[in-house]
Amino acid sequence: MKILFINGPNLQLLGQREPDVYGALTLQGLEKNLGKIAASLGVEALFFQSNSEGEIVDRIGKTLK
């Protein structure tokens, strides 16, 4: 089984932009943690981040094929 985690606009700034408000965990760190959890459950984790809504919709369409 595969799970696609989709992260939208500005989430590439996690851990960098206002860490006192949003925390210090980066998107890469979050993906690493989720990947470990997924692996422990026998699931493949796929990650996608885009600031473009169109790219996100395209990726969902591509994944559903």
C-alpha cells in the first residue's frame, strides 16, 4: 500500500518561518518521521509539496490513474 502526503503552499517554510509560532520541525523532518511510521506499518510513504494548486491537482490525478 502507498500513501501520498500532499503539502500545499508555503509548507516548505516549516521550521524556518516564525518557528516560535509554527515550531522548529521542517517539512523534511516531518516527511522523515512520517516515512519511518509508514515503514513500520508496511506502507510506502510518498511526499509531494507545491505552492501551485494546479500542480497539486495534477499530482492527485496522476496518482489515481
